[in-house]
Amino acid sequence: MPQRGEAPISVIKRLPVYLRVLDNLVKRDIEVVSSKSLSKQTGFSAEQIRKDLAFFGAFGTRGTGYNTNYLRERILRIIGLDKQTNVAIIGAGHLGTAFARYNIRENPYTNVVGLFDVSPDSVGGEIEGVPVYHLNDLQDMIKQEKVQVGVVTVPAVHAQEVVDRMVEENVKAILNFAPAKLNAPEHVTIHNVDLTIELQSLIYFAREELSADRDKEENKEE
Amino acid sequence: MPQRGEAPISVIKRLPVYLRVLDNLVKRDIEVVSSKSLSKQTGFSAEQIRKDLAFFGAFGTRGTGYNTNYLRERILRIIGLDKQTNVAIIGAGHLGTAFARYNIRENPYTNVVGLFDVSPDSVGGEIEGVPVYHLNDLQDMIKQEKVQVGVVTVPAVHAQEVVDRMVEENVKAILNFAPAKLNAPEHVTIHNVDLTIELQSLIYFAREELSADRDKEENKEE
DNA sequence: GGATGTGAATTGGTTCACAGCA
DNA sequence: TGCTGTGAACCAATTCACATCC
């Protein structure tokens, strides 16, 4: 039952994982994959994978599995990676640079049009082949290069200002690494990646007492 | 009802956000805060905040709110940030460097003992005052410095090997930035931060059709 | 037979509504 | 009165179990 309408974010976040595995399988000329095999390679349950895929329509063949190439194409289409997405990275520090490099090397589905910064050291140069512009040129470049997605890696105090400028130019989605609650109109999606949250919440699981608790329930097999 | 036992991950992930706000309030000598005010500053609903805090015991005063200092101390204690946590960062590239810098500047609750890499350019040097060691010294240093948490920023192909080494030395939790499914024994917690997933899932929300859908339901207020 | 696709049951998390207390 | 604390209701997501089809 090909479903239109909004997919749950939980499902959407798994699609790139499937895509990565499928890219790999296609590269290795493996033409068919079962939900069970996908489960092993992703860590998600086979049922969940089937439900996820079925949400967008039935792509598999009963008794056989999924055609890797076809499924890959479908997922690209669902996410919107079949059409080029232009991305601007604001902040050319280590994080912005890491993100740029990473995307250029590992993610062939997006196009990083530029990094933006205020530091004279970096402005005018290139990082991984991507030009570094002055932040003042952000709005012009968004228009010119039809940027749909912005990645914010500037310090928290400047993040809202950067977001405001991008919103003005109708950027549709923003990935924010600054540890700040950012405001934007309803129609602009903001996702936050907060390194402090990730580390601190992890520390909760590293506590001594918890490790002790875990040891107690040493009665599981699989 | 002071609850012992395992807290849901969803709750744990919000604690660092509360902590950040409380740090700020305490710094500004604001002594009391209501769940409503916390709601405004974090974006989480007031009920949710009260439920979260109540999960660990009742910290507030009815009719008044929460004492900022006390609540801050309690959250530090719950997460486990009252005791020093030693962190090793494996991979001294841009991402590792960004993470080190960020933590040293913004997160006074953890202690980055070292970065680890194989590149002769960086090994032996310092980054943000943190020494860079050769990867070969990882296991010795984990023992010596009592490292409980590892942060993996190496390329995906090397990630599992690094994890295996850390597991051997009884590291309790790992924050993984490599786009790979890593295996570790039950008692080691691995959290993954995957930049590709974040960007690609965001692109789903930037699609034209979706933006169009959104425009249709322009009948909300608040 | 062997895998997908899917209603039903379950689990988990959030919101509601209000009781309880300073 | 005002704000916390919390059972109840609600909603979302996952798992189960099995019908369905190649």
C-alpha cells in the first residue's frame, strides 16, 4: 500500500542506514537481500525493516527478498537524494571542515557549495576543494547557488543570527551543531546534533553502579 | 518517589539540556526556576520536565519551583558528572580536534586525557593543551589514566579494531562517529553519532513536495 | 519452503487533568 | 493561589504472529 503523506522521523532516520548497506551490496554485485540479512548488517530487527519499507510501498518479492538496486533507487527517491541538494556549511572551523570533508568523500548525494566564515585566515581559500566565503556573502550565495540546506557549526552565540539569515533566503532545513535552542518558522526544519548531550548522556551509562547492576543480570543468552 | 533502576534513554538525553540551562541560571544568580520557565528555555513541555525530574525523586517546591543550585547538583549526581570522567579521543583529525576543543571549553565535567592517532604530524604534539599519543599507546594510557569513556573519530574501517582494544581495557562506554555498526559486549554501551544520517534524514524534510504539503496546512496558531 | 507484508498485541513515551502541598 | 507531582488517557513505535504470495 504505497503510502503518501508524512513518514515518522524514526523511520526516516533508518533509511540512510539501509542506503549505506545497499550501496555496499550493489557495489559488490549482490542483487538480492532479505530483511534478515539487512537486519544483521544494520542492527535493526527484520520486522522493523519490512515495516519501514512497506510504509512506502511493497518493494520486495515474497520468498526471495529485495532487489538491491531497485530498493536503493527507491530509497534515494524517498529521501530526496535523487535530485541534487545544495548545502552550505556555516563555520569553517574544525567541525565545519570535518563535516565538509566527510560529505565530499562519503556522501555522493549532496553538493557542498561553500563554507562560510569570518576569519581572514580561511576566507578566500579552499577546503577539500570547496571555496570558503565570507559570512557576509552567505545570503547572496544561497540565492545564487540555490542552497536548500544549511549546516551550522558556528559558536552558540552566533547561531541564531545565522539561522535568521538563512530563513530569510528560504533555506528549507538546517542541521545545527551549536548547543543552543534555535528559533525558526514552522516550515523550516531544524535538527540538532549536540555533542555535549551525546557525551554526557553516555557517561550516565558508564557509571560504576550501573556497570555493577549489569553484572548482576548475567543470565542472558541468544 | 525516588526511583532506583534504569532510567529511559529519552529521559537521560534531556538531562544535559536541563543542566546547561541550570548552569546558566546559577551563573546569573537566579535561585528558583519553574518547570514552565525551563520549558521555555529548553523547548520540552513543562509536564515532561516535571515527569523527568520526578522520576529521580521530588526536587521541587510546590507553588514555587525548583532551586536551581540544588537541582543542578542533583542532575550532576544522576548523570555521574559529580565524579571525574576520563575521556580518550581516538582520531586526531578535524572531528577529534573539534570534539576535544569543544569539550575542554564548554564541558567542565569531563577530562580529556589524550588524543590518539597514527599520523607523525600530530603524534607527540598537543591540541588545545591535550597531548597527542600514538595509537599504539592507547591501551597503556587507558590503564594509566583510568579512561572510562572513548570517543571514536577514526575512519570506519579502523573503528572496530579501536573498539576491540578499548573493550579489552574495560572502557565502559564509547561514543562512535564512524559510520559503521560496531560490536561490543553487552556491558559496554555504544552510542552512535552519524553525520550522514543526520544530513540525509534532514534532506527528506527539505524536499519540495513536502514544503508544498506544509504550506497547505497553514491553519495553526499559538 | 521461504521470504514479504500486515493486523493485533505490546511496549514505551508523552500529554492531560487534577490532586496535593507550600 | 500557584506550581509540583502523578495516575489516567492517549499516542507512537516496536514486536509478534501469521496470512500471503513467489
